[in-house]
Amino acid sequence: MNGLPVNFGFSMPLIRRPTGLGILHSQQGTLKEPKEPPSRQVRAQLNSRTTFQQTSVDERASQEAEQVRLENDELRKALAAKLAAVEQAKAEELAKQFAELKQEAGALGASLESPFDQAAGPSQPQGHSDVAEAATEAPSQVRFGKPGRRSRGAKHRTSAKGAMEAAAARSKPEAGSGITSEVAPAISSTSHVQIESTAPPAHASQAGLDVADPEQLKALPSEGPKATGSSNRTDLQGSFADQGIGNGEQELSPAGHVSGQPHAAAAPSAVAPSEALQTPQAGAGPGNASQAPASSQQTSAQQPPADAAALCRGRSHWLYFVHPEQPAAGQSTTLYFNRNVSDILRHSARVQAHVKFNSWELESSSGAWLDLQPTSAPHDEGADWWSADVAVPSEAYEMNYIFSDGIGTTDNNGGLDYGTNIDGHMTSQAWAEAAPERMVEAEERRHAEERRLWEQAEEERQAHLAAQDLEQAQTAVDHLRSIRPSLLQGSSASLAHAQADGCNIPVWRTEPQELLPGSRGKVLYNLKAGSLSWLSVDEGQCLILHLGHNEWEKPTDVEMRRSQQHAASPSEDWWEADIDVGRTDMAISFVIKFFEHYDNNHEQSYKLSISLPANMSEEAWFDQLQEQLREARQESRRQAEEQETRKARRRADQRSAVEAKVKAVKRRQLHHMLYTQPSSVQAGSTVTLFYNAANTNLSGSQQIFVQGGWNRWTHPKAIGPLKLCPPKDGEQRWQVDVQVPANAYKMDLVFADVESGDGNYDSCGGADYHLPVEGSKLSEPGLYIAQIAVEMAPICKVGGLGDVVTALGRAVKEQGHHMEIILPRYDFFLQSPLLGATRYETEFDWGGCRVFVSSCTVEGLTCFFLEPHNGMFQHSGVYKGNDDAVRFDFFCKAALEFLLQTGRQPDILHCHDWSTAGVAQAFWQDYQPYGLWRPKVVFTIHNADFGMARLGSAAHHCQRFTTVSPSYAFEIGGLPAFGGHVAKFIGIRNGIDTDIWDPQNDPFLKRHYGPDDVVEGKKAAREALRNALGLTGWEDRPIVGVITRLTAQKGIQLIKHGAWRTRDRGGQFVLLGSAPDPKVQAEFDGLASQMSGEGNAAFCFSFDEPLSHLIYAACDIILVPSIFEPCGLTQLIAMRYGTIPVVRSTGGLRDTVFDVDWDKGRAAWELEGSADWQTEQIDATNGFAFDGTDAGALDSALNRAFDAYWNDREWFHSLQARVMRQDWSWARPALDYIDVYHSAMTS
């Protein structure tokens, strides 16, 4: 039927081949409806009713989807009818066989009570549910799915929750990474019943009787076994015995539909009436909650240790059971597992049970992984019983478990998992309602644990640093001890030269006569006694004392002054200088210089000895010195840490202010449609919603309703539907009051003109309205994003793509999300000093070769490097040439294989440009059906000029795709490759890393500055740039800068014209960049030779990072005349340093530069969220723009900039301060990308 797959999604029993007396073992699962919060159910309903403006392509797709849905519905009905007929026939056959068995048993003197008769009575067991009836009533329970292979790397298909946690536990990914399985399986419980075969009664063989001996059969109890029913939920504590399936073939039968109680179980119709027969030896037999005593909890608490042999007797064909049969909350239970009955684990040397509670959400105090041990039970009929004790939490209402061999092979009931009801006060509904409170408690515990770990780590760090301080002090003192004799050799406290007449002329001396370590003193030098005696030093000139500590360590120049002491003879002319003696100084070497003339004691230098205190021994002094050095190092480190803390606090405060401004702007931009009072929604308070229907698709509606939820539709509480109060006369706002839960962090809203059902809905274009809530007890859970790219700054950057990968990753991580980056491992990484801490991660076979994976932290981000041993990335650059497409296709699939093999399940796969566009198609075709089930794909286009076919494929397969600015999205959105997917296309402008580009803390600037001292700061930078490039400093002229690649895209003809125009208007021109085209480079070489001779132009044709920082700071104007520009970072960095941009209005340049003369309204809206700049008196303009591509168009903008500089210098400086205060960081783009990630996850 229209190509529908033949693999149906409903659960099937796993039928094993006959063993022993021909009893077949079945593991039958019950279908458990997922328990979703009411708010998400509301959202699901809205999804089916909301109408949108769609393109013709979307309408056709919708019609086709509706046709498929109708055909699927017909198929479900046909299947349900067929199942009903099959099950009815099977039930009649079993009833006939039981009647024959009952007649034969009666002839032998045994009495059997017919469970079919019981089932016909009014007290029908709760567990009974006819499959055909259930399938007819709820055809939606029959699900259709695409056939696919099993997950690679596992021998058996894992369950939706249990085995995924097993995989996660084996891989042990990084904490907080978001890899932990978070699944609410639709099928999570199992029901099992045991019926009698057509041979003699099953309990006869279980009792050890010879079924061929009539005399032994007479010994059976006269009343016969009692039939057990199923209440609320039936647990698999035995095996399903059935005849009628010949030759071991599988009988496919869907699980019964579950309705009413969340955990009501339903057996197949042919089995449910014939409930399990139990023997006296087997005790309770298969678990039955309805027949458990009312005081089961007390009974289990008082029950003495059970005899495993007695418990297991007669259950040789059971797979597992628990004792007591109805475990009590807060007590202990024992889980028994029959290894020989499990086809999967029959030959495993180790048996583990993965046990959790309440749909795998609650862990026992005994742990989640339990090693089962062999029991003392005899191996009757090949049984092999293993067991483990489980502590049942007091809040448990059900126990969930699977069995494993500990290395990946899992018996999980065919993906349905195993389960047992728990007797206690907790119910599934109460557990679900308490979920927010548990989340709050968990988050508080997490914060407390993080704080404890941080304090512990800080204490350990301080202890380690203190030990380092002591060790370094000891090393320094030991070194001084060893070199002290050599340092003192030839030293003295003074020096005099002997004369021929026997008199000594003093050359130098000290005051005091003996200088001590750590003291201050004077060095006096007699100019008449040394080799400079011929000098005549004029007034205003001085000698220089050039000294060094301990053999010329830390050389220093000290100016000397003429001494005030009276010369004792004409042969004396004393000069003096104050010196500080270091704490570790043993001797000070010095010379005297006067310009190029030296007195260096005939090239031997003078050496001044430092004396030790007279009242201390040398050993005691060294001990004291060691402690002083330790304290000094500790104090120096403390001051450095305090300084870094102040810087970090300042950056954090700035970041918080920026984020608050961003949120305020987003609220103001929504104000014309929706706003709240108070403007910031507070958790635990009442907020009033004001909705302006006139500005939405609900304009003209007579009534308005709001439906919503909290925490992106995951909160158990829902909003409404609430009817809004109509606006009063002369007003346009509808309003309603809403109570905000204390644990809400996001408010989700959809408006409609009907309370429910068909109508018009306003869901913000399908994205819903999401308002942030402040002060919540909960914070929004972090997403796990994996970026797959071939560039990353600074380790493998070629263009802006590398900057975006790094900066976006850091910004998203700062918002509390987990970010990982997967890159090829290039050969040039071996020379990178940033990758010295690279460590081996894992390895796997793929693509016909071995792929090795290493990891390293770069710029605070976890990076994985894939190194295939086929030589594809053994090159000196990122891009090689014609085979790049082949290499990058290999990398895309290898990255997905890495995620699959290591058990990672990111929420989002974010791929970039044509180089990793192949990730989107490869993921959905080759990986999502086979184990990498969780991620959704987001794709970013950085430049649509390359690989259009690949970009179009990624746009088709991804859930959302973006480009680097809204204007560029508009420019390329009409291309054929993207035209059919514009509904999921959005432009988000790039940002800059404000920690790297920070004029207040830039290591490449001698003088730091901010908006308040921009004039002084840029003046100092201009002087430094002129000195560095040899520009004339005569007159403080404005400097125009260009930092770019010299390609046609960047407008090279306009750049050359701008250089000449700058000279004509009295400015200086600086260019930093190079041309990949030799012809273009030759043109600019000629331009440089023409302009550089005047000292008003400088051209640097090789990239220089420190110089780029200095140019941004020194220039008054930055020129960006690009023919097209997807985003552009140059203008953003320039404004960060107070440099005014002159740009061509295209792409991202238009989205970030607003002309001072005609863009006041657009600037106020984009940067301040104001729709009326005149009333609010807002001027957020920041530059000069032009539209054309000719020289005249450029002149129109550049001349206005020069006019402002020359004619109104004060206004120009105020404009520089204004642009410095504007935020061009990743704060706003990061929030936009996070919204895109969430939108992709729900698409």
C-alpha cells in the first residue's frame, strides 16, 4: 500500500523453541503509553491545529502526508480485524485443548478448575484485555517504522532505556556532557503468564512426578492448582507455556492496548482467560498483585531469609522471579535469574542486572549495576539460578531491570525491559506530579556538590601551590649556597687605587660601609680616580650606574648625582646613587658609563660584596632567607590572583550587563505584539499578559484565548486555555493574569481565537512565544552540541568559519550548555604549541582504515581530532585542492561513526559550510536508523559561493539551517537550492570574542582605554603605529585603515580609490593584507611604491596579529568596501576599538553598520528595541554607508566621515565613544542559536 514498510512497530513476543516437556517460553510485553506533561500534550494538540502561511511546495507536502496518514489508518483497521480473528481462533483452540485435558485428568481422579469458566464470570481479572478489542479501540497503538539493521557494536538490540544506560555507563562520557540517556519508552513493562500444555498437567512434572505413571498422577491434590489472575500489572516471574506453534516458529502477536491505569497490563486475548496455574511447590507462582496480602509490606519485612532451593523448585523453565513476589517500598527484595532459560546469556560467565525504579528514574542505594551470584538451588531440568539482593527505595512504585554479561550483551526482553510492581504509597501519577520538586532538589544537590568539589579542588590547589612555593624557595637557597663562594670572589666593600707616592686614591665605596641583604644604601664613585677621569660633566648631565645582581642578573641603570660631600683632595670628584639590595644578593657587579664611555675596571667590572648580619650564622641566615622567599612568593601569587579575580569579575559584570541588555531588547522588540507587567517575569509571582492582536494574524478576532506551558512545554502544569479580557475603548491590548510556578524558567505561549479545536492560531511563526522567567529554583537544562567542522581558530583557521566555530562554542558554553568540536587531525598540529596536552581517546575501523581519535582542550572547548591512517589529512594546510570534497566526505562520516562507536548522543549536530554539509544527509540515511538516534541537525552557511549542490542537500536534510546575517539570508534565500526550505532558514549575525578584542585589556597595546578615555587612548595608539610603520607625526592627522584579503569580493578597486581619496583629504592610509592572486598583489605593490614615499601611507602584505590590534586601535576610520559580505568581522572589531566604519551596505555590513544620517530608525530598533527613536530620543547610529560599487558612491560616505572629523571633532569623538559602548559580542547571537537548537529538537 503506497510503499508502506512491512515492519510494524508494535511489540511481539519472543518465542523460544520447545524444551523439556514441550513447554514454550514466551516473553510478552505490555504496551505502556508515554506519560507526557499536560503542557506538552497541549502543544501536541496545537501542532495539529495551528495553520500557517505555507508555500505551494509545503502545501503539496502536507497533502501527501495526509494521504499517507489515511492509508496508514486503513491499514491499521485491517490489521486490527485480522488480529481479532487470529486471537479468537487461538482462544477457541486452547479452550478445546483444555477441555480434553480436564476430561483426561478427571479420568485419572484429578480435578481441574477451568480458568475459562472463571474468566466468563463477573469477576474478570483486571489484567484481561482482548487484543482485537484493544486494537480496534486504539488503532494508534499500532505503529509503523522503517526496517533497519541493528545497532553496530552490539550483539543484541538494546532497550529504549535500560541498554542505552548500559552503553552510556560503558563509554563513561565526560560529566555534564548531556550524553546520559533520557528516554521515556513507550513500552516499559512486561506481562507474563503460564498455561498448561496438552500433555499431563505442568505442575505434575514440576512436582517431580512421572507423567507416564497414573498412580503418581493420583497423588496430585484433589482441588488442583488455583488459577491466578493479574491485577494492575502482571510481572514476568515465570514462562509462557503454549502449544499450537509448531516447529519452533514465532507466533507474532501484538501486546494489548493499555488504557485507564498507567500501568495496567493486558495479555493476548488467547492467553488472558487461561491464567497461570501454580503448584504448591512453586509458592505464589507468577506474580499477582491482586492476591497479595493487604499487609504485604509488613509480611516482607518480617519474612525470614528464604531458601533458594525451595523458592526455585518447580520453576526450572521460568526466566526470572523476585522474592517476595510483591516487593515492598523501603524493604529489600531478591531478584532470581535462570541463566539457562536465557538464549542470550546462557553461556555468559558473568551475569549482571541493571536495576532502577520508576521508569528508570530512581536508583537504589544498592546501586544500579548488580552482579548476580550462583544460588544453591539444584539444577533440576537444566535450571541455573543466579540471584542478587536489591534495596527498594521508599519512593518506588515499580522496579525496572534488564540482564547483561557486563560487556555489552543484553537480555532486555526484546527491547521492552523487565518490570515488577512495588507495594507502597507512591503511584506513577504522584511521581510525575512531583517531578519539578525532584528537579529542584536535584539541582540544589548538584550545586552543593559542585560547590563542595570546587572548595575541595581549591584547597588542594592552594596546598599544591604552597608546596611549590616552598620547593622553589628551597631550590633558590640551595643555589645561593652553592654559588656564594664564587660570587664573593674578587668582591669588596670599597676600592682604592695605589699611587706611586704610596697614597691610595679611593675609587668607590658604599654607605653604610657594609650593605646587608634586603637593605638600601648608596654607591659613591670618584670620577677622578677611574678611567673616566678625563671627563668634564656639564651641568644637567650625569653619570649612569649600570649594575647587576649576582653576576649580572636583572641588569639596571641608575642615574648618579654629584655628591654633596666635600672632596678631601683635588683628586676626588664624588658621584652617588641610591641602590636597593635584593634579599638574595650576595654581590653586586657594576660599571660606570657616560653615553658611550665606560669605566668597567679594565673589562673586569667592579664587584661590591654583600655582608651577612653579624649576629647570625650563615646557616641560620639561609634558613631565614628560605622562609622569606616562600612568603614573598606566596604574597606575589596572592596579589596576582586577586588581580585576575578583579579582571574576571569585571568581565563577568560586563557580560551580565550585556546579557540583561540583550534580553531587554528582545522584550522590547516583542512589545508591539506581546508584553508583560512586570516586564521581567518572576518565578512564583503573578504576571499580566498584554496581547495586541491587531499586529498578528488574529487581527479582528472577537475573542482571544491563550494556551501554554512552562519550561519549553516540559512542566506538568499547563496554562489554560484562558480567555483574555478584551481591550477597553481606545486600547488594543487584550490581557489576562497568569500565576507563574516557582520552578519555571521559561514561559511558553500560543494564542488562538478558539478555546480548542479548529481555528486560527498565533504561535510566533511556529516557534511559539517563549518568555524567560527570572528567579526560578530551576535552571534550564543544558544541551549537548557537537560541532563538526574543518576549521577552528586559532589552531586551524583559514577564514571567518574558524572564528565562528570557536567563538560560538565558547558563547554557547557560557550559557550552560555542553559543547564539543570534532575536527580532522592535520599534520601541522604537531607544530602547534596549543596542542601540547593532546591525549589518546579511542580508535575504530571505518572506511577501510583505522581511525585514531585524540582530544585536547582548546580555548576552553573539548576538541576531538580524527586521524585516519589513509593519509587524507597528512598535509600542511586545511585545504589541499581537487580532492577536498572526497577528504571531507570521509571526515563527515568518520565523525558520525565516532559518535556512534563511543555511545555519544548529542542533542544537536552543528555542521558548517560545504566542507561538512555531508553530515546532514549521512546522518539521516546511515546513522540515525542504526543507533545514533537522538541528534537533530543544524547547518550554517558561511559563504554560498562554494559547493552549492552540497549546501542544497544539507538544507534539505537538516532541521534548521542558518547563515551569518539576516541580510545575507535574504540575498541567498531565493536561490533554487534553498527555495523549498526557506521556512526553516534564518539569518543570525556573527559576533566577536570580546575577551580577545578588548582595548581595556589588550596585551598588544601599551596604553589601554575605554569609552570614557577613547580620545587619549587612540592618540597614544596613533603615535605607536606611526613609530612602528615610519609614518610622519607632523600634525595629528586622521588614519584610515584597511585590514582584509585583497580579492575581488573585498572591492579591491574601491580600496585603491580609498587610499588616494584619503591622501587628498589630508589623512594617512594603512593597509594590512595580502592577495592570493599574483596579479592583484603586483598592483598593490605598485600602489605602495607610489604612496609610501610621503610618509602618509604604509602597506603591510603579511598578516601580523599584534600589528592588527594596533591598527584597529590607532585608526580613526576603517574602510570595508566589500562587493558582497556574508557577515564581516572587521567592522565589528573596529567599533570595539572606537574606530568608525565606512562600509558598503551589503550582507552583514548592512546589519551591523547604521548610517549616521539616514539609519536612525533602523539602528534604534535593532540595537535598542525602540520603535520610535524620535520620541525616545535614541541615536544608535555608528558609521557611514554607501550602496553603489563605483568610486563616487565610496566618496559620498568617506567624504562625510572626513567632514565630521575636520569640522566637528567633538561630535566625532562622541561617535567613537558611542560605538565602543555598543555590544557586538556573541551574547545575542548565542541566544538566537540556542533558540534555533531548541526549535530543531522539536521539529
